[in-house]
Amino acid sequence: MTKKSIKDIKLSGMRAFTRVDFNVPRKEDGTITDDTKIRAALPTIRYLLEQGAAVILASHLGRPKGKVNEALRLDSVAQKLSDLLEMEVTKTSEVVGEEVTRAAGELKPGSVLLLENVRFHPGEEKNDSELAKAYAELADVFVSDAFGTAHRAHASNSGVAQYIPAVAGLLMITEIENLTKSLHSPTRPVVAIVGGSKIADKIGVLNTFLKTADSLLLGGGMANTFLRAKDHNMGRSLLEEDKLADAAEIMREAANHDVNLCLPVDFIVADKVDEAAQAETVTVESVPADKMALDIGPQTRKIYKDLISKAGTVIWNGPIGVFEIDKFAEGTIDVARAIAESEAFSIIGGGDVVAAVEKAGVAQDISHLSTGGGATLEFWEGKELPGIAVLQDK
Ligand code: ADP
Ligand code: MG
């Protein structure tokens, strides 16, 4: 790691402005349904406290778009954090201002303060320098631990670093190290798997995998788009007509780079995306005009699982089928299980694919589940993420 982290600096007596990702899923009444993101930040928070720092936490929740939104206040997050840390967590009702300045000023080493949802402030997403400065005035050091928002240049995860030294938290280090390893020093053979529905967003990452992977396995809407580019009739399947030329180009490049690009040879098709739908297995040559390919079929599963079982490294983004519906989940679950059973170093990133791996019950057998969606994709694409670029070098 070339970036400085909290392990490289003196923290005792310091106030640490710590950007975390507490953007947790909630029910309509505000109850937190999954506290994974809060748990993921605990090692950093505990380390800072043990080292004698005073911890000022900042996070966003949802999309309040620069206005106060009562339903998106962080009180339930503060309560959950307090339960997990087994200590008091003070929360302010504002993002910055007098109340915050006073609370931060009074904060003792070994204590935790949580600011209100930073996206209530109109300056946050604009990376406003006045707001960034106000954050910086609360603290001596900026700790960046919100990998999930690292691809955004916002005041609390990038702007603040203009005014105080910036170092990585433990979650941020884990993400950077694992993602870097998967790209730059992977154990071969490398099997990359890309599925999901956000096809246009993922063309860039395919170009990276063409350079790093030995095999590239496609599923979901991505596979449908490639098969359409090869003139297959895909019926009413999800695909991106605008990306057919890109798909054709990637297939040519794969051949040039000697990458084994695998597309499904059979599918589970149905006429609606519904548990009650009549599903059938068809080959890629016989997708009915009025149906949609919603999962890979048994032949494809076998081919994909075989490649995964021999892999040294597996990188996966985007589910292979509509895993939310049991009828179309088998391909995704089978792939997840094959990865869990293999000896390979495995790294999985993407909001939905991580949920699928959890549904398959194998999350604990994956080497690294990335906490980023867009951030992970951009990292793999080789883009410089603003939230990482601001970190001091060692
Ligand atoms: P991730 O969040 O892992 O990056 P995406 O957001 O790109 O993945 O896509 C996830 C969605 O893709 C899921 O809701 C899933 O139902 C959908 N999906 C996967 N395969 C298909 C398919 N063949 N047809 C339609 N939707 C699909
Ligand atoms: Mg998604």
C-alpha cells in the first residue's frame, strides 16, 4: 500500500473526522434491515478509540438532495452504532454549525460523535469548499473509510482533505489491497464473471478484464447483448441495442488477447419475470420470440462451474440471472457455490451480486466481498477515485 493509513500516524489526542458509509437499507418506518455497512466500519472506529483519538463520524443516508428530510436522519444509525460499540454515541441534529462545533470541541479522546446526514447540506455533493473547510475545522486529521462513495468528489470524502491531512481507514485499506491484488498480481488462471442489468455501465470493466483475465464468463443482460451482437434471436430478453458494436469489438479483442470469452449455450426462459411464470429450458439457438432469457441453463452452469473450479482467482460483478426470483436464481446460486468451494482467491463486487451471494449462504467463503458498487467498478476500470486520490502517500 502506497497510501498512508491510520496505522502510519500518531492518533493519541487527535480529533479524527472520519467519513464512513452508513448508507444502510431500511424499512419504510426507518428500521435498519441490514447493519453490514455499520459493522464494516467498526474496526476503524475501534482502532481510533483505542489509540486515544476523539472520533467524529460523517455519513450520508439515501438521497435527500441537499435538503433536510426527516425520514433520513441518522438517529437510528447512531442507536445501532451505540449498541454495536457498547458505548454512548452522541449525535448532532445538524451537519455543521454552532451545535456541531460545540459538540466536537467538547468531545473527549475515546468518545464518538456522529454528525447528521451530510447530504442534508446543499454543499456536500457540490464539494463546496466552505463546507469542506467547516468539516476540517472540527478535526486534526481526515480518515477516509467510505470506500462505497470513493468514486464521488464530495465535501466530506474529498474536499475536506484540502485542509487537513488525509489517511485511509482499515476498511479502505482492505478494499484497495484486495482490489489491487485481483488486478495486478493475481494467481492464474483468472476467471472474471460479469452479469447484471447495468450493461452500459460495465463495458469499461470488460475492457480491463480483457487485459487481466484468462477466461471471461458473461451472464445476465450483458450475455444477452453479446449474443444479439452475434445475430442470435434473443426474443424479449433484456439487452442494450446501443452496445452491440461495443460487444462485437470486445469479442474481437478477446480473440486478439487470447481470452476465453464464454457466452451461455442455454437458458431458462419465461414470458414474465414472475415466480408464477411458466419457465422452460432452451438452447441459445431457440429462444422463443415472445420470451425472455432470465437465467443460464444447466449446460452453461456446468461449463462455468468447471472453469471456476480450476481458477486461481475469481472476480465477479453482476448476477447471472434474475436471482431475486427462485425460479431464475439457480445459475447465480450455482456460480456462487462453485466460487465458495474453489480454492481460488475470490473477490465479488456490486450491490446486487453481493446480495445474491448472501442469499446463496456462502458469503463467509468468499475471500473479499467489496462494499462498493460503482466505486468497485471504477477501480477495476483503472480510474482514479477522488476519495483515494486525496490520501497522503507514505
Ligand atoms: P450489480 O449490482 O451486482 O452490479 P446490476 O445492478 O448490474 O448488478 O444488475 C442486477 C440486476 O440484474 C438484478 O436485479 C437481476 O435481477 C438483473 N438480471 C440479471 N440477469 C438478468 C436477465 N437475464 N434479465 C433481466 N435482468 C437480469
Ligand atoms: Mg446493482
